[in-house]
Amino acid sequence: MTKHYGITKLGEPCSAERSWITPEESSLGGEKSMAWKGKGAETKALADPISEIVSQLQTSLIQSNSRGLLSGTSVLLKADAAQTDLLNRACFGRPKVTAEENEQWFQLSME
């Protein structure tokens, strides 16, 4: 069973809850529909599709002329409040704690 609910690929908690079972894993066999796991998961995902979140994030990063800092095999990205919300909803990156209250950094890795 593929689990994608509230955990990023790095094992960090995520505020978004997206859980599903792929058609191959479901008892539906060859049907091309998703079998959703969790009460209300399908409704939530259909109301807030990941493709729309990624599109909004891409637009926001382009408009803000965002730049990342290379740190080993990761990139550190400074995010404003709207970008922080989008990154959390998409489960992209790992938030990093900073001393600044109005500043958020994300560590993006190859995963």
C-alpha cells in the first residue's frame, strides 16, 4: 500500500493530508479509478488538487524571482508566507527553523 498522508519523502510531517491507494494496489484490479484511503480524502484532494498547488507555487516563485542557496546536496529556499503555505500543502521540502519570526526557509533535496 502506498502511503502519502502527511509525511514527506524525507519522513518529516506535512500539513497536507493526501492519501490514496494506486489502482494496482486496490481490489478493483484493472479499473483506472483511485481507491481513496481515509474519510473525506477524495473530496479534499478533488477540492485542492496537487496540480493546482504546484502551478500556484511555480507562479509565485517566478514572480518573486526566488533564488536558492546550494548547501551540499540540498538547496535552501527562503519563502514568504504564501510560498510557505504552498510548499507545506504540496509536501515539498523540509521547513527549517530560523530566529526570524516572519522568515521561513525550506531545505529541498533530490528526493
